[in-house]
Amino acid sequence: MTLYAKVQQDACIACGLCQLAAPSLFSYDVNGIASYAPDHNTGSQPVADVAQVAFKLAYTRCPTHAIKRSNQPFPAPTPPRRPEL
């Protein structure tokens, strides 16, 4: 099964459990907030087959459920609209 991943960064508490479970899949910013490393947290690249067990372990261990998964790519974020003049 194809899995896509992303971290909901506003829910991340920087506990580090995801990187302990799957060090090749998660990276952190200067504040310790996690992101899904293979696609820079866009949710556009599938989790590699060889990494799915580690990903599922990280997913289940996340205490805030900040790690998200989907069977299809996550939608691209919409840019903010500029006010009409």
C-alpha cells in the first residue's frame, strides 16, 4: 500500500519520538519541530517500502498525533491571497 506522510507542525511538541523510531524519515527545525524529511514535509512523496515499518512505529508513538498519513498525496498548500485594491 502506498503511504504519504506529513507532520502537522503546529501540533508537534518537539518530543523527538518520531526521529528515534525512524531517523531517516524525520528532521527538525531549530526549535525542534519535526518535519517529514524525504519531501520537506509537503506530503507529496510516498514513504519508501523499506521505511514503512519504521514510519508506522513513529506514527503510532507520536503523543500528539502530529504525524499524518494518507493513501494519496496531500494537497499543496494554497498561497495567501493578496487583498484586492
